[in-house]
Amino acid sequence: MTADALIVGGGLAGGALAAALAGAGRSVVLLEREAGPHDKVCGEFLSREAVLYLEALGIDPVALGACRIHGLRLSAGTGIATVKLPFPALSLSRRALDHAVLRCAAEAGADIRLGARVQSLDSDGGWRARLSGGEEVRGHAAFLATGKHDLRGWPRPAGLQPDLIGFKMHMRLSAPQAAELAGHVELTLFRGGYAGLEPVEGGLANLCLLVRRARYAALGQQWDALVAAMRADNALLARRLEGAQPCWDRPLAVFSIPYGHVRRRGDGLWRLGDQAAVIPSFAGDGMSIALHSARLAATFFVKGESAAAYQRRMARDVGTAVRAATLLSQLSVHAPGRALIGWGASRLPAIMASVAALTRVSSGALRRAGLDLV
């Protein structure tokens, strides 16, 4: 059997696309390499736009345990600036969220195959995916939604800021620090990188950070040394992590992330999520972009539009936000930029709200994807 849509990757973008296409009556096969729910390197911040997309799928993040986020703290050295977010936001682990989206897709009629590792993907009129066990799966159209990991034979370019390493660790903070963090996402700048800390379900906090390769190498490529250096550089983060207990033996890590990349030309594939555009975590809008790409791709595919037309529209929808976030990210990992951001944030907190708005998927893009904003 040849499916209408062959989707490689079962994260937010792949799962949301499978749900939308199956709900529109298309036959869908989704191939996900992991065998079950799992954690990913991700800030786990759900912006207003991301929440709207999830609600359109019939998913209520609050019912899944999501924490409400109403404020942002930005810290550099000993300085701290706090502002109210210009939109309602939530925080939920990717383990819980991705599982809920895949369940939604399965209930819509998509064929979800977990533990299916794709070794190669090629076109012979249609599309053919070869799995590690030798099986072949075919589709009339192929959608690549493998997140930050490239599929062999279908690489992305380096991007505008390719020298960062991403780490993630769930922590159990001390009771006083958890109480202070509640309702906030805290962005802390340190030498060579920046970190985000926010509460997630189950009384845990998600520490997700990016560091320059050269800085990590100077620290002996040791996680404990990196954490110690971050605490020495940033007073707020040092206080938050006092008495905190890590939930895993070692952090999750992702290397060679092409931050700033935006796919502008088609190559036959429909590229979604981080395969379409990679926004630095500074912006906190990666999950919104993933969900937007799924909704937009589904809309174009159902209307009979081409993959190339979708890719161009996607690039126009998110290009400005990705460029703005990449510029901020580049500034934040160098000492002069870090000082400038810290100075500006402490004196002009309204700028922080404006920056947050600049790095979001626009209302016009949401409407083009068929999302009702009323």
C-alpha cells in the first residue's frame, strides 16, 4: 500500500501534521525512531500561538499538567530584570506533549509506527523509506519532521549560528527556590552561552541551555564544570540551583544545531519544524514554529499545492522572527553583547516585551494557516 503522506519524525511537527491530514481523510503513515515517550532537548515553553495550535487539535495542555507562565526574568551577572509577558504562556515537558499529539494523530486514523528507524529516504516517482529492519514504506508525498537531527542523505546547511551545543536537565529545586520560580521563565546569561529555567509538570524545573563549543572545550567538555561555571557567572542561577537535585544521571545533549537556518527552496520534500527553520532557544518559539509548519503544510497539501510553494510561504512566515532571534542569540554569547542586553533589560523592561513580540509567529501567518484567532 502507498500512503498519501509518509511522515518521518514523530515530534510536535510530525504528529500535528499526521493528525491534520488524517482528520482531512488522507491516508498517513508516520515513522518515529523512538519506541515510546521520551525527553528532548527543548526549552518546553509554549507561547500563546503554540497553545492556540494545540487547542485546534483538541489538546488542552493544562489538562496534561502544564504550568502557567506569566513573567520573564532576565539575568546577567548580578543584575535581574522582571517583566510580565505580553501574552499568556504555558510550560509542559516534551515527553508529555509529544505523546499527547501522537495519540491525537492515532485517534484521527493515522498509522503511527514507533521504533521505526529510517535508514534512507528516496524518490522513485513516489517516496520510499527503508527501515533498519529492511522493511520499505511508501508514500505519494514525503514530509521530513526529524527535528534537530538530520536524516542521512537530506542534510541542512550550517545556519547563521552553528557553533552552539544544547543541553537539557530536569531538576527538582529546593522548596523555596521552586516557589520563587513559579509562574516565570528565567533567562540567564553566562560566559559563552545562556540558559532557560522554568517549571514543568510534576513539581520539576527544566534547565535548558546553549553554550559555545569553544567555551565547553575550555571547561574540559565536562557537564559538572559547565554548571559550576554558569553558577559562578550568574548569581540568580546559582541561587536557583542551590540544593537542586538532577533527575537524570547525565544531561541530554544536541550538537551541530544550525540555528538561524530557514529553508527557502523546495527539494521535493515537505520540511517541517526544525527541518524548515531553526530558531534559537532565546526566543522560546520553537514549538510554535513546529506547530505552524504542520498546520501550513496540511493546508497546502490538502489544497493540492506543491511542496516548493509551501516551503516559500513557510520561509516568509517565520524568516523575520528567526533572524531577530538569531541576532539576539549571537549577542548574548559574547561579552559585549551580554553586557548590552543586561544593561538594556535592567533599564528598559518594555524593550523585553517588544522583543518577545518580534520573535513570534505573526497573526497574519496564523490566519494564512487557517487558525481562528477569535
